[in-house]
Amino acid sequence: MRLMKIILIGLLFSSIGIFAQEKQTPKPESKIESGFDGMIGVSYGSKTLGINVGGPSLKYKFTKNFKMGIGAVPSLIVMDSKAMPRLAVSPIIEYKRWMFITPYYGYDAKNKQIWTFGIGYKLTNINF
């Protein structure tokens, strides 16, 4: 009986050692990235100033530092001396922590499209 316990304990310890020796293969890095950008930016165009913050985005990663995509950009726009909140859709070109943005806000009261162009700085990123 004592010999059986010693053999079982020996098998248990040797099996733990066998499982510890398995190689773990690294996951291939995805080229598609989605998440929330913690970005703050300023854009100007169409007689409109936009103060933009990062929202949800979908980007394609070309290199570690260069990405392109599209995102929703919550903004506070100043137009005709009035400040109003708007949600914009913007193509995004990102290099390291800097983003070139071109927010599109839709139409104004005069039925003209509102486009602005600007730059933003990424503070943080939450990926899904």
C-alpha cells in the first residue's frame, strides 16, 4: 500500500513536469484594430472650429506606428458664434500618437455640408 502511494505521487509530479514543458506559440498579431481612442484634437474648416475627442474607431495597421481607419468623433463645434455639440464621422490617419482627422458633421441650417480638417493627439487606447 505504501509503495502504491509513492508510485502515484511520483507519477503525479512527473506529469506536472511534462505539462510544464509544452511550448506556447505566440498569437499572430492582427492587422485590424477596433476600440476607443483617447484622443483630443482641434479642427477648422467651413468657417467652423471643432474641439474633438476620440470615440470608437476601426483601423488597419500598416506598421507598428502607422494606421488608417475611420471613427466617430464626439465634438463641440463653434459655428456662427454659437457652440453646439455634434457627432462627426472622420477618416483617421495615425502616426505614433498623432492623428490627422477630417471630421464630417453633416449639414448646417443653410443646407451646406460641414467639413473640418485638423490634428489630434492620442492619450490612450482601449482595444476590443
